[in-house]
Amino acid sequence: MHKWIALLLVVLLLAGCAARGEGPEQPGAPPGEVRIGFFPNVPHAQAVLGVAGGTFARQMGAEVRPRLFTSGSAAIQALFADELDLLYVGPAPAIQAYLRSDGAALRVIAGAASGGSVFVLRPGVDRHDLRGTRLATPGIGNSQDAALRFLLLQEGWRTRERGGDVTVSPMAPAEVLTLFSRGELDGAWVAEPWASRLILEAGGVLAIDERDLWPEGRVPTTVVAVHPDFLRRHPETVRRFLEAHVAITREIQADPEGSRAQVQQALADLQGRPLSDEVMESAWGRIDFTYDPMADAVDELAGRAFAAGLLGARRPDLTSLYDLTLLQEVAP
């Protein structure tokens, strides 16, 4: 008798969940919402426009819940905590997440931006003599951090944690600007628009545009990643997202000036204050927007990060980092 009562309760519970839409989601069924992470900065322009203009929501037929980040490490932690479905992020954090999770955390499905990564120094600091300097990056192991540490390695400088006399401190870009303005930092390797703000608002000097360190000036700055489980359950939604991403990228390429104005306004809405026209023009001019995943360049970046001691004891195998099937269908 008790078994029949228990069975009846289970049936009633499942029926109630189904009536409220709380039952298990069927594979392939469109999601009610899509959680998209990105940074409120210029190299993430497609995400800024896709969210602000409602393009992503319309194309996917789902509510978009945006999550804003200022560092790749924070974004990756959110991905690990199952708080994100899609993510615009730097290639270095994407590589680290892929390796730390044995490939379970993400797949790169497209590129987004090349360039916009800049090393800025305080006036009077010798670019070729960084002894005793205090430098900053947006976070340990992020793309700008990897670039700076690889440069130091190439030029024979060691960081303090390796017995040298160059201090590299991770900090939020807004803090970088504040400390740099006060003269408490000697330099920083940051993404736009923070590099242009350091130069135009805080009197910094352009030391290195990272494009100058890469063949043909193609340095991957932003890629688009998806959680593999979300891709498995919602391939059509991811396809529609990529259609929107590609369309926005092509619009930027076709009308860079008009797109710049739209991004400038959207960033003002997100951050509560507008970037000056001068800063926006400077930042925009250092970035090439693309949906090309730049796989060869990302592999080269992984090699540089490994050489700088950021990726463990062996050079990483990135064979399964990418899943470009849908991108090749959307933009053959």
C-alpha cells in the first residue's frame, strides 16, 4: 500500500513540474534565456552591440541575460560555476579554462577582435630598461599579462616572484588608471579603451602596440566561447547566435564610423559615463573586428604564455579547443 502511495506522489510531483514548466529540458528545445558574458570595452564591440540593440535576443528567439566582467579570470570562474552559456573573452583565459577543465569548460566557436592591446609607460621610463619598475595588467594569466611576461622574458627581465626586480601587479583597469594618474605605476599592458585613456587622460606614452609584435599585425584579442553542454543541447540557438555575431561584425567592417558611434553610446549606457570622442577614436583605430578564430595565432599565443610560465610544465595541446562547424556553415 505504501509503495502505491509513494508511486502516486512521484507521478503527481512530475505532473506538477510539467504544468509549471519545471520538468527536465528536452535536448534541442530552445532555451528560455541565454546567459552571455562580455567586457564593457571596445574589443568586445560585437557583444556590446548585440546586447544593447537586442540583435542577439531577436536572432535567437530567447531572452538574453548579460553578465559584465573586467577580467578574464572572473569570467572564467563564472563559466566554471555554470553561470554562463556564451562568453566573449581573451584567448589566454580561454586556453587556461580549456586546460584546467580537460576541455570540459568551453569550446571556441569564433573570433571577435584582433589588436587593441597596448603597453603604456609613464613619461621618463625607458622602454628598454625596466629595472625596478612597477607594472600592471588586468589579471594574472590574461592575454595582456601573457604578453607582458613574454616581453620581459625575451628582454632578460625577471619578475619579483622569480627573483627579479620588476613588479607585475594584477588589478582592475579602473584602478590601473587611478594609480597611473597618481604616479604610483610605471606602466601597464591593457586593452582598449584603457590604453587610450592612460595616454590621453593620464599623460602616458605609447611603448608598444602589440600588433607590431605579430606577423601581419594579427594578434588575437577576443574570441567567442560556448559551454560544450550548452552547444550540445542547443546547437540551433548557437547557430543563430553566430549568425548575429557574423552579421554585426560585417556591419562594423562596412560602416566603421557609424558602428563606432553606436558602440560609444552603448558603452556610455553600460558604464554610466561616455568615453570622449578622442579616446574612442584612438581605441577604435587600433582594433580589427573579425569572426575569424585566428587559430594559428592563438596557438602561437599559447606558446608564448607557456614560455612565460603561465601554462604549466608542458606546451599545451589545443587540438579540441575549437568547434568551428557552425561558424563554417554560417560564414563559409
